[in-house]
Amino acid sequence: MHLEKWVLRDKNGFKNRFPRFTLGAGKSVTVRSGQGSDTSTTLSWGRSWYVWNNT
């Protein structure tokens, strides 16, 4: 499944648009809001602060 342009959003309006990325059948991806390198199983948003509601 191609996830390019899919958007994750929280109730406060923070949004993360997926880059060009293909998710294989039966596979999962971890999305991190912080710094890091994208891999075949992890996507990093590159923010330097917390954005998701963790309360």
C-alpha cells in the first residue's frame, strides 16, 4: 500500500504527512515525531519537540 500523502493528525491539529513510502502486506511502520533516519520500518518526522498528546 502506498502511503505517500497520507496524514496523521492529533486533536490539537498537529499533522504529519507521509513521504513516499510503501507498506508491504502484513507489515507495520513506526512513526516517530523526533529526529532520526527513515528506514523500511520506521519513519521520523524530524521535530525537536513532542507533538502527540500523551496524556
